[in-house]
Amino acid sequence: MVKAKKKRAPPPHKIILTEEHFKTIADLARVGCSQDEICQRLRSFGFKISRETLIRKMKEREDFRATYDAGVTDFKVGLRSTMWKQAQMMNNAGVHMSRFLAVNYLGMSDKVDHKHSGEVDTHVDITSAKDRIAVKLEAIFKRLAGGEVREPAGSIPEVAQITYSGGS
């Protein structure tokens, strides 16, 4: 019995990067595009590349990685420059957007350091509404049983009903 030879899958498409691709990659990185967004843009030009391939090519080719890194560096430098200009403006224009970009792209953060020194002693009395009502009713019954009737603080005394009888 002779075994049939298995057909091999065709080799994957050889990706050849041109100077135009390098320029596009650098331009997209310069405006802060992610690697996924760069791949999507290259696919829209008919250049089929996945994020994994992009990363692999950056490991294989130093000039490819340098191009991408230069674009990312230009983006970060431009962002820092814009933030510095806005910090010097009188009307604080765009401060919130600069803060958002700094946190998300430059790795900065708004951290508040809370340090606790000393001991804190707290007592929290947790009771239900049912328990509180029962305690108040018990106090009322004790006052009534002792013949002691007091108006609660802030209450309005009951007014006697006045009847009017008379002419018009």
C-alpha cells in the first residue's frame, strides 16, 4: 500500500516593505495611532498585514522598528510641547484634553498619596429602624405609666376646638 503525499500549504505571502510603507507607518505613529490602527490603514491601501506580522517585522528589521519608534517619539514630543504651551496660557484652553492624553499616551498619572498616621478608634452603633421605634415606644409607655406626660421637643401643643355661635 502506497501512501499518498500530503499537499503542503502554499508559503505565506511574502511581505515586502517599501519606503512608502515606512513613511506611512511613521506618519501614523506620529499622530498617535496604535499598531492595530496602522495595520488597518495599510490594509485600506491593499497591503495585507496583521498586528502580529507588524510586530514580527519590527523584530526582524531594525530599520522598520526605528521608523515606528521615531514616529512614536515625535508624537510624544509634540504632545509634551503642546501641554507646555497650554500650561503657559491664561485661559487654560485644552487642559483637560492634555491631561487625558498625558495619562493615556505618556504614562503620566494623577496620583494622590494618602498616608495614615496614628490610630483611629471608631464606634458605630448599627440598629434597624424596627429597633429604634421599639426603644422610642418603650420610653413613651414608661412616661405614660408614670403619669408624666411631656410634649416632645419642637411639637405644637394641641389647640382646643372653639365653636362659634352667634349672629352674623
